[in-house]
Amino acid sequence: MSPARAARNGPSLLPGAASPSPWLALAVLLLSFLAALELVAATAAIRAAAAWSPRLAGTVTVAVGGGGLESAEAAAARATEILARAPGVASISVLDPDPADVAAARMMGLSGTATAGNPPRLLATTFTDRERISAAALARDLRREHLAAAVDDHGVWTGPMERTAVVAVAAAVGLLLVVITLVWALAAAAAGGAVRQREERVNLLLHLGATDPMIVRPFRARAAGAAAIGAGVGAGAAAALASAAIWSPTVADWINAQVTAQIGASPSLDAWDLAAVAIWPPVAVLVAALAAGATAKARLRALA
Amino acid sequence: MSRKPIKAVNKSEASAPPEADVVRLLGAAVRIGAGRRTGPPLSLDLEAGSAHVITAGPGAGKTALLETIALARPPLKGAIELFGKNLARVRPAARHALRRRIGVIFQDLRLIDALSARDNVALAARAAGRSPEEYDKPLVEVLAWVGLTRLADEPASHLDGEGRGRLAVARAVINRPDLLIADEPSGEAVLKLLSDLNEAGTTMLIATRDADLAEQSGAEVTSLVPAP
């Protein structure tokens, strides 16, 4: 406060009590960095699962091999007719032949005899949202017509993706709760210490008729200010790291490797995921202000 | 040392119309210091505009009693009524309203040495929720009344003992309290100011170990006899 303004407003009730606590700001900064990164990761995981799971779940891939005198192409044509009669099938397209189809068909469970010397063909089948037939039922229909076929519902892809989202969200919620608890505890400790430091002055102010809010306000402002600085810088640093992961391939590769090692899959980040960071600073400020206010009020009750 | 005694105003002479007792002690006993010692139970009525002197030796619980009346601590036994309200029934959040009706001159004065005389008094006005526009004029008047106009911008630490006493009185009266509590007031100037205040109708409760002062004051005197 400028000297002129101070003279105009009169003496401060609790000089310096509203100045942000540096150590609280530093502690909140470190916690905010973690919390903001976790929020970005959780948002990316949810977005990836939400975007890809329905798309993958709405299609199946059918591998059809030739058998006896029937070529793979002829078997694929027959399979197309069978699939077209199945309930809920929207479209069927025979994919162009590719050398990797043999390996893909084997991975899908098509036996070696069906793929040997007669490259299988892959059919992409999409469903309408209603009356969708299961992959197992489709496979039964095809085998009933003596076709060597395997049907993949992409569960091998959607499973880890959905698991990753669940793990990321659970980890984010857990970590956020821990961080919120720590911010509360730190802000409460800082406010308690600040009141204790000024106990004589606070006691005098109570005697002079100051209300609880008049005394609590600066301590609340002190914690909120420190939290705003710490959370702003911490969340900003997390956003900078996430930005690097989005726009720098080297950083992205490194992060992908770390995340994949931890939870089995790594959703790629998107610029929109950075918006999640903006949630944290107001939460941190609110938590710190509430904790400091409650603690300062409790100290006043003990004094008064 | 010559001193002007506090002149207690006869209740019928008081300019303010009589109202409910300002302070009423009903067998109130207080905890002395931080230990388990309890002061003797005390009953007294302090009517508006009157003065009452409580006298006792050191450690008898005078300060504890005044602090209890000033809502700094709860009574251990009995009841205390302030402005017709039983303190036991006053919510903690509502205590400030009663405190604003009380001016306190502490035994150790509790001035803030780093602040100027003017700001020490202004602090009391601010704590009572008044804006500078509201208290600027009364502040100048009260500093003039206690004789500190010339020293208004001096830090409290630069004032001598008498000046600090005058400043403590100024701070206690800036909010025009209905009750003035003085714990061991001393010095001719301070006693003269208290006498003038009482003559003007301010209700006053004074604690002193000085039996002569109590005798000369003309006020009702209660002696605290330490509990065995």
C-alpha cells in the first residue's frame, strides 16, 4: 500500500498478514504441477477412449480363408452375402489384399491351413446402432456355411484403451484428492502460524471490537494469494510440458514410452487437453482460502 | 504525589437518563491467571453514569475480573450481565458488538510502539468498523483533549510514561464507550482524565491496589478478598 493511501485509509489492522506466504506458494507450486499434469493426462485418456472406443466397437474385421477348391476371393464373396443378411450390418467392404493380411488373420485366430498358400481376405464390417449382432454369432453363421473364418470385434484394442482411461481417471481423482488434502493442510498450517505470530495484535484487536471477519480476512487473503501464485506457476509449467509433448516429437516419444510402461497404453495429447489445466488454480485458491479461514477462525475462538 | 481523585458522579446528577445496569455481577468468580486459582465470588451492580472501584492486593484477581467483564474470558461461576445481556448467552460471533461499547485501559497499556500516537487511536476506531471519514474529526478532538496534539505523529515508543497513559485513555474513548474499564490506572494526568470522563457521565469500572486512591475517589468501592 502506498504511504498516501495508507494515510488515507488509516493504520492497517494486521500489517503484512495479507502478504502471500512464500513457502506456501512454493509448496502449492510443486503440488499444482503434479495435479495439472494428472488432469491433462486424464483428459487425454478420456478423450481418446471416448473417440476411439465407439468407432472400433461399431465395426468388426472378418478374416476369410479359402478351402478345398474355393479361392479366398470366392470365400470372401460368399462371406459378404452371409454377412449382408445378418441383423444390424450396415456395410461390408473387402479390403485390398496386403502381405500383412496373413499375419493379421493368424492373430485373429484363423488356422494355419486356411492361410497357407492362399492368402486370406479381410472384410471390414460396420454396424448400425440398433440390433447389432455379436462377433461370436457372426463367426458361427460363417462357419455354419463351411467358411474358414475368424471375426475380430477389436476388443484387443478397445479393452486397453478403456482400461487406460479408467486407470488415468482413477489416478487423477486419487491424486487430486491427495493434493487437495495437502493444500488444505499446508494452508491451515500457514494460517495457524501467521495468527500465532500476531497473537498479541489479534488479541488487542478483539478487545477493541474487531469482528471475526475483519481479522480472518487478511489471513485468508494471504493463503489465497500464495495459492494463486503457486497454482498459476505450477499449472503453467505443467501446461508448458504438455505443450512440448504435443508439438515436440522427441518429448512426445519420451512421454509415450514412460506412460506406456506404466499403464500399458498412451493416449496422444491434444491442444484441447491443455484446457483441463485451467480448472486447477481456482480449485487450489478456493481450498487454500477455506482452510486458512477455518483455521484463523478456530484460533480466534481459542483466543476470545 | 498529589493527584486528583476520580470524582464519582451521583446517579441522580448524571446527565444521561438512567437505564439498565451497565454491569451486573451475580456471584461471579473468575479464574486467576492461567492456573487453577479462582477469585472470590463477587456481586455488584454498576449503573449507567456511575463509577466503581475494585481494590485488592496483587494476585487477588482484579485483572482477571476486568478481563472477564471485557469478554476476554468466561466466568467460572455465577453470571455476568453486560448492558442487560448475560455473557454466557452471547454468541462468540456477537461479542464484538458488546466489546465496541467498552473502552479498556490495560494495566500494561498495550500500545503499539511502532505506530504513531494518532494511528494507535485510529486503530481502535478502525477495529470498531469506522471509516477514516467517520473518525478523523473525533480523533483530532480526542488527541487535543488528552493533550497529545503536538505529539500526534510521534511513535508511541517516543512518548514518556505520562504521554503513554494519556494515549491509552484516548484510544479507550475514541469510540465513545458506554463503559470504561481501567486496570491499575496511574499518573496524575490519567486520573484527571478519568475523573473528567466520569463527570461527563461515562460509566467507569476501575481496579487498583491503591487503597488511598479508592478511598479518595468517592466512588463505590469493593474490596476483593482472595479466596482461601
